[in-house]
Amino acid sequence: MKAPKSFRLHIGIFGKRNSGKSSILNSLTNQDVSIVSDIAGTTTDPVEKPMELLPLGPVLFIDTAGIDDLGNLGEKRVAKTMLVFDRTDLGIIVSNFNDWDDYERQIINEFKNRAIPFIVVFNKSDLHEENDAIIRQLNTAKIRFTKTSALKQTGITDLRELLLQSAPPDFIERPAILSDLVGPGEAAVLVVPIDKEAPKGRLILPQVQSIRDLLDNDSFCMVVKERELREALSRFNKPPKLVVTDSQAFLKVAADTPTEIPLTSFSILFARFQGDLNEMVRGAMAIDKLKTGDKVLIAEACSHHPIGEDIGTVKIPRWLTQYVGGKLEIDHQRGHDFPENISEYKIIIHCGACMWNRREMLSRIMKAKQANVPITNYGLTIAYSLGIFERALQPFPAALDIYLNKKI
């Protein structure tokens, strides 16, 4: 089974038109992934290529349009390129010694402002001589760089090695989803409802990843549907360390789980794993300030056709309306695009972002903070609006302390 995007190191390739970005990608992957042409502006939308970059592991290369593209269409291409910064874990700036100017410095500033590690690749080294002044600038700024000729396939091995050396530590030592809350030799019960939205013949990604995380850390795991939970718990010789439920079944699972057993949801686990749980707890507390007519943004990472009692388009709006006691103005957003006018919203409610890398979710949290708009996620919203927020935060002492002491 291929590693999901959320588990891949996202490596964004940036630079001016015709700098050789696509040629570098093709050389790194040993495949003709991107179209290569002497005509500037060949790459339009970002091109993605998953692969294994050993010994690092699964990565996703993203080839972007030139940051210097022109005209109305060029502006749209540049806008798409800028969105790629939101999900870049490790950046590559492709240039050459003759063309280095403010565009490259603009990309460097973008990386630095976002605390994204990056390297510089001086391509076309067979055509351009080294520039000592540029090299001194990069050495002074402690920016790593290398030289390549994608056309002649030289320097590609050194580029791969530099990528391995520059990978962010938090990718190499990825945090646990829930195994740190359970421990080796201990048990967790995962409650997985099977309804219309459950994919036929398989589990959804957060459930699969949670099971694997437990197994990797020598924990036990029992998977049940919500109506089987009470019977399952009665068969334990000693209580499990944790019960995790799909957020939509929170009320029933909370009723069937003894209060001495910690309880949370997959979505809340992913608020911690993919984002910033403490910040999203603060965001959920803003639900109390909502009033009739307020604007709410509900955002999902992936696009799907809503069916039946869809969580984002039906259930959460209904629970929020009941909690507030009046109709809210709710907008929906799906995919990588994010509204520029987020300051208009009183709160942003996001899915668990299981299909994304953590960097993109953190980028959205950062944008919300800059706009002074509270942001939370589905599971936290459901727990808050159903009145079981304190119970759902029991496994997370720091987050629970924020709620109990109203540390907004």
C-alpha cells in the first residue's frame, strides 16, 4: 500500500520561469514527470510526484510555475505557486549564477517567515560560471546550496544528499497519534460506526493510521461498532487505557463508557497530530460567543460528494444552530484553496486534515491567528456543542487546563 500524502515529506520546487525546475524534478525522480521546454512558463498548475527518497522515506515533490510569471494568466499561476508554500516541509530554490536577483530573495524571505527549511540549487552549471559574491552571501546567511546540470545529469547525487541532510527533524521523528496515551502492553478501544459515509469494504484513513500507531508501539487494539461497545468493555479483565470514537457517535459512546476510562475522538487526536490542539481548544471556546446571523466557515481538506447526513454540511450546522439558538450564515470551502476574506468569519471549523501534511494545517492555523479568527476542528466542535467537551479533553491535561481556566 502506498504511503498517504499526509505521511510524505512535501518538497516544493520554486524559482523563476525556465530556471530548470521541471528538469531538476525529472532528474531527481529519473522520470519525465514534468514537461520540459525552452519556452518560459511551460509549467502551469503545480505538478506532484510521490516517490521514496531513501533512506529518508516517502516524499512528495511539487513542481511549481515560475514565481516571475506575467500577465493575467501568469498572476493566477503565481497565486497557485504561493499556495504551495502552505504545504511545503522542505523547499528547493532553483536558479543560476547569472539570473539570481530579487525573485530568489523573495522566495528566501517566504521560507524564513514560515520557518521552512530550504536549499538553493544553482542549475545550468555547465553554462554559467560561479559568482563569488552570491556564494559569500549564502555562506554568511548559512544557506545550503549545491550546483547541478540537469541537462548533463551532473550534481544530482549531491542534491539528493543535501535534501537528506536538510529534512526537518519533526518529520524524521514523527509524533504518535495515540500510542503515547495508551502505552506498551495496554489496550485501546476504537469505536468505528458503519454508516452510509463509511467507505465500502475499508476503514477511513485516521482509523487505519491509529491502528498502525498502536501496533507499532506494542499496544493492544479492539475495534467495535458503537452498539457493541458496552459488551466489548464488559469482557476486559482490566479497563482499557483509552476509548476513541468517531465524533458523530460521541453521545452514545460517552453514555456507554465508564467515566473512569478516558474518552476522546479520532478528530480530536488529529487536532493534536496534524495541527495544534491547544490553539484549536481555544477556538472551540469561541462557540459560546456566536450569535444568530454570524458567519461561520466550515473547511474540508478533501473534496467529496456529500451524502445523507453529511458531517460538514448537515450535522455540524444543525448542532451549532441548536447550541446558538438561531440561524447562522455558514459557508463551505473544500481543497487547498482558502478564502482571502477569513476576517469576515466569527469562527473557522476545519476537518481533521488527515489527507494533508501537518505543515498545511499549521499554515491555516497561522493565517487564522493573523486574522484574529478562532479556528477549531470537527471533533472539538461536536464535543463542545453536545456538552461533553471536558470529557473529550480528559486525555490531554494541558488542553483541559486551557478550557477549565478559560485561557483564551
